[in-house]
Amino acid sequence: MAPSKSKEKKDGKTNRRKTASNSKNSTANTVSDGQAPADLAEQLSKAKNRGQMYDLVKGHAAGSIPEFLKYLPENIRLPIPIRDLRRFKVGEDEEYCPGQYIRMEGAEYLMIQAPVKKNYHQIWKAVQQDRIRLLVCLCHDEQISNSDDSKCYPYFPTEPEQTMEVEQKKGTFTIVCKSREGLSMGATKYELEFTDSEVVVEKNSDDPNAVNEKTRRIHLFHMNTWTGLKPETGNALELSQNVALFFREIKKHEIGILRKSMENFVAPVLLQSFDGINRSAIGWVALMLLRDVEKRECFDVPNLMKSIMKWRLGSISTYYQFSFCMAVCLHIGKEVKCCEEKKQDEFRSKVEERKQKRLELQKKFKKERQERRREKDRIKMAEGKGRKYERILMEVKNKRNEEYQVKEMKKRTENQGKKWEKQQKNFEEFKDLTDQTLQKKDEKVDDDEVKEGKISEEKEGKFV
């Protein structure tokens, strides 16, 4: 199952993968403006420029060592580091397979190495698991053998009505060749009938060996005249035109499949070459270039080469492969009539328009950023003014509180003074009253003494 869609919805019965509109793990790559094929050809006409471009493109390869060391003993062909998130995992047991998903701008491809007899069933397991409808085999006839494990095992029938059965843990895969057609560019097109027979126990069935058969048509394109090696004599890039025509035919068929499909699901295209790093990588670049030229009229070969060299380690590993890939891409530009003067002028004008639009968008985004910054500054200033206003309000409030407290203290002091004066007055009145009372008592005592003296005198006189 494609790792890039690990967060997408899955159907447990058929192991189907459904596309998600906002996939976060999907690999995204910004396509640059590119250049016209004639300008690229003129740039590549000088050996110095070719070497500089190759060195520039080659520097974008990146590796993932832990996964490489983990699966190193299980590799049959050239061991290639594959990130575990992009590795093709066979079945629920996630059996190791030297296959890798390459996804860019909604187009997904599965690159896989040439199988041997003990693991060729993995290719058909990939067909069943990802519902693949288009296969591309890039092995030369001399690289295919059913007895030599150092070569590619013939994993598909090549003669009409020829049948091949692939045993699985559950059921059997049956592949029947329905038709065979030779193409003008030295390739062969096969129409295969793929039958997936898995043992299914029905709930309401009395037969414990009930079989659910699923049959669909698959197309396989085989480029059996391309060795991928530099010829010792002759023109080293002579075959590039046939390779360009071959991948253009594949792209037409891929577009036809997409137009006929009524489901919200796009099956990946399987690209199989011997080591899965040179011919399959060139094929991926050619197919993505055809997609870009037809949709956006963009011609950016170096960017595509950088991408595949980064995602699939070892891809386009030699200067000859780099030159061959460039030749194929230039033939594609010529075939789609991008090299005509009118088309070139239109292409350049569109490139300029895109550049102008990009500059306008940059200016717009810059202006928006400046406005956002100004707005933030205004908010900060307003917040600062608000804090200053709050501080002034607090000072006024504190001052009013102090004045209120002073007034309260004055009132309390005045009240206490009045109360003290009143007490003092009462005390003076009490003192005066007391003095008057004492004076009266003293006068009364004096009167009593006088009276007593008179009485005593009288008594004394009588006594005498």
C-alpha cells in the first residue's frame, strides 16, 4: 500500500486505497517556469554546460541509511536504500519487496526491480493490492531468462492465449495473454486478463471452498530493444527517439484509463527495469514531462531529474544516462511541436506571463505582510495607549481615594473636637454646679453652728 496515503481511508476487504483531497503526506514539489526546448538544446550543445548541469543535478541525491542496512540482506539485485514510508509493502505481513512509490502532483508510479523466480509473485501481488491496470517492462530480451537468477524472470505470458498461474497463500492469480501487438518503435504491447481467485467462506454457503473470482484487463508495454547501456560503436543516443515515442504511447494509454475511470481512485503505474534506477527513472522523467508539457506547457527537465535522484537513490547515476535522458526529453519537446517558432514564441510569452504573475503575487504578498505588520503595530500602540490610559485612571482614582480619606479624617477630627468641647463644657457645668452645692453646704453648716452657739449660750445662762 502506498505510504504516502497512510492516513487515507482503507477498505479492509479489498485493501483498496482511496484518494484524499487534502493529503498531508503526499509529496509536493513546486514546478519552476522551465525553459523552451530550443533554449535547452542550445545550452546543452556545449560540453562545458552539460558537465556543469550534470554536476548540479547530481548533487540533489539524498539517502536514508537505517532502512538500507535493515533490508540489505534481503536484496536480490542492486541494493538500493528505500525509505520505509515509501517502500512497497506486500500484504498484511509487509513482506519486503524492492519496490518504491514515487508520487508527484497527483501522479503515482511504482518502481520495482527485475524479479527472480522466488519473488516474481510480488509483482502480481502489487497488481492485486493496488489495482494496477498499466505495467511497463523495460528489460531487454537478453536480460530475461527463466533459468538464470541473475536475469529477469519472465513473469507474464507473451503468446496469445498463453496462461500463467501464480500460487498465493489464499487462492491463485491467473494471467492470460489475450492479444499481442508490435509497436513501430521496437516495443510490444500486451493485453492481459488478470483473475484473482481468493478462497472466501460465505456465511450463507454450505460449500467451505467457495471462491470469489475477480477478473479485469491489464495492459503491459514491453520495451525489449533498450539495454540501457552505452553502445561501443555508433551513435550513443540513437535509440532516444524510439524511447520518447514509446513513453508517449504509454502516456496516451494512461490518460485513456483516467478518462474511462469513474471511481475516485487513481491506480499507480508500475515501472519495472532491471535495477530500477536508470531506465525506470528516465521513464518517470519522460512521463512527468509529457504531463507537464500537455497541461502547463512547462519544460523543466533538470527539476524532474533532481526530484527522481533525491527520491530514488542511484537514479541516472552516470553521465551517459544523464545525456540519454536529456535526449529523450528533447525528442518529446520536438514531438509535441514545442520547437516550432510560433510555439516557441507562445511558450516564451507564457513563461514571461508566469514570471510577471509571480512577481505580482510576490508584491501583493509583500504588501499584505507589510499591512499585517502595520496593523500589529497599530494594535500594539493602541494597547500601549490603553495601558497608559489605565495607568492615568488608576492614578486619578488613587488621588481621589486619598482626598476622600483626608476628608474623612478631617470629619472624624472635627467630630472628635466637638465631642471633646461638649464634654469639656459639661465638665465645667458639673464643676460649677458642684462648687455651688459645696458653697451652699458650707453656708448651711455655718448657720447651724451659729444656731447651736446661741442655744448653748442660752442654756448656760439658765444654768447660771
